[in-house]
Amino acid sequence: MHTPLTTGCCMNRRALTMTGILSIAGTAHFARPEMFDSIVPPQLGSRRFWTYASGAAEFGCAGLLAVPA
């Protein structure tokens, strides 16, 4: 039987935890981008662009988890 991640208007503990982790990681990508620039392969071009894009993607995922279906 499938158990939804959310019940009613409130997130369960796992969804809340993952939302927090993704939000913190997204914030770190913008607050300290140099930490992440070094792990972007140079073949992709602008390292800072990909650092910011991945931070934005983490915020987007956190937002999707935070809004009940």
C-alpha cells in the first residue's frame, strides 16, 4: 500500500528534514559559491553559472517538497 509523504496540510518528518537539508545546501551555493566552483568540471564552461544553477535547483526541490500535493 502506498503511503503519501504528506497528510492534510502538514509535512511528515522525512519531507521536513529533506526540505531543510535542500534549503541549507541551496543557501550555501549562493553564500559561499567558491566552495562549489572547484567541483564543476571545466568542460561545462562557467563554473559560477553551474554553482548558482544547482543552488537554484535545490531551492526548487525544497519548495516542491514543502508544498503538499
